[in-house]
Amino acid sequence: WRLGSAASSFVRTGAYGWAGSVLSHSTALAAGTAAEMAGLLLGGLKESEPACHAALWEPLLLLLRDHGAAVSCSAAARHTLPRLVSLLEHGCHGAAPTVARALLPLVSLLPAPLFEPPASAALPP
């Protein structure tokens, strides 16, 4: 699942497609590797290649729908909102039609703890 950081966009696109296949066709394997897939797919939110975005969103939505608890436990979860904000600030890196269709479903599926401010951001009493 570490192929999400490959230099080649073709490799990253293939990794997202592989994750989608596992999520769609092998529930046992998906359940056992959901935390690792969360790292791959949530890390994909920093993608700048439109072709990668086309391959990313369906598996990401499947993961959140079927394995939301694993996403909360993933180390990549804490970067989700900053990466979403950056993605929108950069005009979705040319993938706006793809991102626009998936953005509201994504936000509705994100686990609630991802929306809580970090403890360091708490206001003083």
C-alpha cells in the first residue's frame, strides 16, 4: 500500500485502482488491510494529477462507507481536512469535475472525530 508515494502517476493510479478492486471484491482482505488502505487513499487527497483523482475517489468513498472506523485509526486521518482545504484552494488541480461529484459524499462519510479541533487548539477557560 506504499505505492501512493511512487513518483509515477501511472503507479499511483494503479494503486488506487487496486484498492478499489479489493474493496469491491474481497471484503475479508479489505477488512484486514483497511488501515493501510486508508493511508494510501487519504494520502491521495494531496494528488496534483487529474488522472489520479479519477481513480482515487470511488475507492476512497467505498473505504469510508464500509470501514470508517479504520479511517479514524489511520495516521493519515489527521491530515484529511488540511489536504481537502489545499485541494480546493488549488482548484482541484484540474480535476474539478471529478472532485465536485465526490466532495459532498466524502464529507458526509468522514468520521466525526476528524472534524474536532486538535487538543492544542482548545480555547483557554
